[in-house]
Amino acid sequence: MSLDAIKSISEAEERARQSKINAQQNARQSIDDAEKAGKEAVAATLLRAESEIAELKRKSDQTAAELAKELASKTANRQATLRARAEGRLDKAAKLIVERIVNF
């Protein structure tokens, strides 16, 4: 083999070796970039999810408070109605007891 052929082959091997090194570096960089992008996406998703959870909690607390007020109002109304009925019956019961004692 001539010296030029050996030199040409050596240069081709060096270019191939350098190309392989560059490809490996590019692959590592691509992996690093993908991992970084993935971590950023996960962090953004978690932040958005936490925000949505906080908003849903606020809305559910507000709804629960409104329902509790409504229930308390209905309960107070029923309590007043039952108390009025009971007081009316109490008067009747007292009159009946007095009549029985007097007529005994």
C-alpha cells in the first residue's frame, strides 16, 4: 500500500472516530434536554394541578357553607313550627289536667 493510501485510510478512520464521538455527545445532549424538558413539564403540571385543587377546595367549601346556612335556616323554621305546636298542645294538656283534678 502506498503512503497516500495509508494516510487516506487513517484520515477516514479519524473522521469516523470523531463522527462517532460527536454522535455520542449529541445523543447525551438530546437525552439531557429531554430529561430537563420532562422535569419542567412535570413541575408545571404539578403546579397547575395544585392550583386547580385549591380552586376546587375553595368552591366546595363555599358550597358547603351555603348548604349549611340553608339547612340551619330550614332547621330553625321547623323548630319554630314544632315549638308553636307543642306550646298549643301544652295549653290543652294543662287545661285537661286542671279539669280532671277539679272534677275528680
